[in-house]
Amino acid sequence: MSRPRRDSAVPPARERMQDAFWKLLADREYRRITVTDIVRSAQVNRNSFYYHFSGLPELADAAILAEVQSSPLVHDAPNPDVDPQEHWRAHITHFMRTPRERERIDRLALLAGPHSSPELVESLHDFARLSLIGTLELDSDHLDLKTDLLLDFTAGGLLSILKRWPELRETISMDDLLNDDVAMLAMGIYMSMSKENMLAYWNRIFNKG
């Protein structure tokens, strides 16, 4: 198969293979997906697959990392000078009203669904944790115990939400997500990892209004 022209509307082979991974994972268990399935769905040849990836696990990791790294909820560091409720409102409004972001959640939710595997779940957890560390400009080799626990707690919470996303997306509303208590909890956990002294921050939230 010839390579697409630079001005072609056809996505690059690597992107097509990552898209094929998500499409196939929605249809069948990860352990039943083969390289042959990927190249057929992506309309590339096996040489192209092995040029980009050593095998299916590397493709899966690349697909997961691409979704996690481009997520604004993980990649945007919170501003301590901005009202946490306003910050949360802006993020959630963007997420719920942008088709690409809803697609991203749907894709990541597959990793916590019945077609997933322990390896995929571990990759999602690790990539989410690493992305948070990078966003908050933390030193991964020198994390204090509180921050280390909060990172695991946050990554685990994301997995729990994604596991129930097929159910939540049919019932949850913007009002639910913009609830003051939800905003306080979400931003409080996030900010806790980026500030050494949280007392003033928590007092500002609890004494607001």
C-alpha cells in the first residue's frame, strides 16, 4: 500500500493503527485481537505495523498514552489563584460539549471494561500517574508519602469512574458534574498534590460564600 500524500485527508499509518486498536477493543476482548486484525482494519501492511511497533502490547501502550497525554483534565495544571469551582466548570463544560473529548472518555473507558486485560489497566494507571507527575512538575524520584498516595488515589479514582462510564454517560448531567461539592473534591485532590501547605487553600474553599 502506498504512503498517503502529505496533503492527503487519510491519517498517517501510526494513527490509523491506534484507531484500529480502539475500534477492535470495543468489539472483542484484547486477548483475541491480533496483528492481522490491526493491519486489516487500519489498511496497512505488516511491514508498516512492525516499522512502528514491536508488537500488539507496544501499540496498545502508544494508543493509551496518546489519549491520556492529550487529555486537558490530566494535562492542564490547576491555577491556585483561580476559583476552583470556575476552573472545574470550564473543564467539565469543555469535556461534555466536545465530541472528541467524549470519544476520548469512551475509548479510555474500554480499558476498564469487560474487553480489557490487567496489562491494559496497569498501563492506564501508570500513564495517568506519570502525566499527573509531569503536569504538576513533581520529581518522581522524590515524592513524599502524601503526594505518592494522592497520585495513586487519583489514578484509581479515574479507573473507577471509567469502569462505570457506560452507565454514567446515560444518566449523569452537567448539573451533577458542576455541583459545588464535586468541584471542591476534584480540585481539592488535584491541588493537594501541587501545594505544600494546603491549609489556606482549604480554608478558602470551606469559608467561601
